[in-house]
Amino acid sequence: MNKSPHSEEELLGLISRELPPPSEDVVNGIGDDCAVIRPSGKKGVMELLKTDALVEGIHFASDTPLIRIGWKALCRPLSDIAAMGGTPLHAVVTVAAPSSWGNTEWRALYRGLGKAAREFGVAIVGGETVRSPGPTFISVALTGAVAKQNLRLRSKAKPGDLICVTGKLGGSLKSGRHLRFQPRLAEGKWLAGEHGVTSMMDLSDGLGSDLPKLARASNCSFRIAPDSLPLHRGCSVKEGISDGEDYELLVTVTPTLWPALQGRWSKASPDLPLSPIGLMISPKEFPTILPRGFDHLTPLAS
């Protein structure tokens, strides 16, 4: 019987076993927000690689304005670059669109892509356009760079670290924020420059999916206080944990360095909260049970 993988993580483990081992210039491969490459001739600088896809019916509805889809298509991988503490550089874009698209549709999509590219300093340098007999599909491949000492992986958290999140959580889909969010690039770069920040990850699939991923990568368990979650108005704790598409940063911080870091953050980002919500703990301890977030391979409810 040809079984299907039950989760995105299971699929990643499956395909990883079929691939050749990474070369010596690969610092971090499959399993983090971005792949990290040590480029030749650039001492102290790491190259970031990321690809991300949007599919009609999964990530946006068929009646979503194309300018919004273009914005989201580029900002999703930008959020991953932010979680590594990096700076985005170049992008290539692949679009599979229906034959009904004319100049109006193509221009609207690329107006959204261009708006995001200008705002965040990305050069769109190429890609591919094809016709699709099925849903519209957009894929963006993005490069970035980060200073070696500022690289933040999801695998470096330690028991005792504080768990923090930027901004507020929940209600992204019902409010439409998933189409107009701001990737936390400036904030990610600032946090990556702080000695007390041990790991980062972007919250795209929801805290209920993403925090367990970070904990497993760091060989930790976790405990959170659900009532401490910073929520958007009208959102329940369950929605804040499992809705997904928040595109905030999940951050772990050395507890002794937290008070000073919090003070500096308040001055650097006075309009964006950085909220402690729990602790990383020993992997031998049971984690807080969380409602599950989004998983790309879990069938959607009909």
C-alpha cells in the first residue's frame, strides 16, 4: 500500500533520505526557515536561500485582488529571511496562471510583487510564466545574506530560555491581515544583533505548529501560559495558537539578559510589543498541550 505522509515534517524526513548528503559549504539545510550556505570568497557572510509557494484555494481565494496576492507571494519568504536575521537580495518568480489572464491580470499581480520589492529592497531578476489548467500557482525563490555572528537558527534554544513573540496573534485570515502583513525584517535584524537571542523562527503555520518544531529542533520541551498570549482584538486563545499566517517572530531569549534586552527593544520598536509567553524546558518534561496549527499536508476540511 502506498501510504501518504501525515505531515510536512514527515515528508521532509522522507525526501531527505533520498537526497545526496549536503556539500561542505552547506551550513544548514532542510528543516529551518532558510537554507544557509557559506559562499566562497565572502568571509563572515552567510548566504540565505528560500522558496515559497502560493496556491489558489489554499493560500488565497479565487476572488482575492491580484495586487494583494503579489504582495503576499513575496512577503512570505521575506518573513523567513527575517527569522534568520538576514537581509533579502534577489528573487525569481514562477507563475502558473489560467489562459483567461490578460494584461490586466498580469499587471495587477506584478504590481503587488513590485510594491513589496521596492519597499523591502528586493531585486526581482527573472523567473518563469506558464499556463495552468488548474488553480493559479505562484512560487518565489529568494536569496539573502546575514553576518555569521548574527545568524539565528531555530535549533539553538536552551532549557530555561524565555519564549517570546513579536506583535499580536490570531485572526489573520478572517481579518484579511494575511494579505497585507509586514514581514518583520528590521525587527529580525535587530534581534539577531542581540547577544541574548538564542533562536528565531517565523510564525506562519501558527504557534501550535511552529513552537513544537522549534522545540524539537533545539532538543527541548516547552511550557507556555496561554493567558499571556498577545491577541488581536476579538480573537480567542485557541485562535491565537492555531489560526496561523501571523508572520510574527517566535524568539527565545537568555533569561538573565531579558530585562536589558526588553528595555532596548522598547526604544527601538516602541509600537511593536515583544511579549514573553513561556519557557523552554528539559526535553524530559512534558510540553504544554497546544491546539494544532496549520500543516500543508493535512487535508482541508470540506
